[in-house]
Amino acid sequence: SIPWCRPAVRAGHAFLTAQPVDLIFATIASKTNALVARDLAHTFKIPLVLEYRDLWTGNDYQLLSPPTALHRRLHAHLERRCLQQAQAVIGLSQGICDHLNRHFSDILTQPVSAHYNFFDPNEYPAPHRTGSTRPFTLSYVGALYAERSPVNFFKGLQLFLSRNRMKPEDWQFCW
């Protein structure tokens, strides 16, 4: 998405000159979002909040990850610059938060906090499975992306099924 970075910064600059705002909130769905937001927050001295829906670097599911060591170093450098500018960082899972807190603790102004995309796990009690005759059901309700590989998911599922000694009739997968 890098081709639209400069036009987006120009448009953001024009908007923020005419319409001051108190905070920039950027979702890292496209990494370029973070670059645009970082540039504008820096230029206009506006607080920046970054929301990680997925990891930028360190994402094992990326099939189209940076192809060379130089690309990977560039992405790591750009991510660090964005995180250094951010006053707060949000992750949409505890795993994302843990990764960011572990790998970027030296530059984060505060720990990354988890916000579950409007889902609060405390609102849903754990299912009671004792004596249930229904199969364990695993549902995938997310979006599909061309650049993700299901290999790690299937490895984890295999490990889960093996550890719990589950036979094919004991579980089901709903897409």
C-alpha cells in the first residue's frame, strides 16, 4: 500500500490544517496506515494511538512477508518508529499484546492493552462440558486473507486434539 502513503499524508495535512483534532487513531490493517498516522501525529504534535489487529513484524501467518533480510530490517525499523511515536497501543488479542510488550518494551510509553474488538470474554461464562454428548466445536468466524497460511493453525489443532486424546467423532470444525 506504500504508493498511497504520500497522497494520504498530503490529504491528512490539508485536513488537519483546516480541522484540528485531538488524537489520531490508526488501525494497522495496512501497515501504511501506521506510517501515515505517525507522520501526521509527529508533524502536528497530536497524540497517536495504534491498534494492532494483527502483528506487523513477527507474524507467523504471513505468506507474503518481506522477502529479503533487507525488507525485514526496513519493516522492523518502520514499526519501531511508529511505536515510538504512539502514546498508546492496543492489541485485539492477548497474544498480540504479549508479543508487542515483550519485543518493544524498550520504546513503549506504557504496556499494550487488549481490547477484544467489542467482545468482552468476561460477559460469557466458560462452557460446561462435563457429561456432554455433543462434540467439541471449533468455529472460525474471521475474515479470510490471501496472505495468511493456515499451517500454524492446523499444527496447533493437531497438538490440541492429540493432547486431549480426541477422536474424529469428539470434535467438529465450523467455518
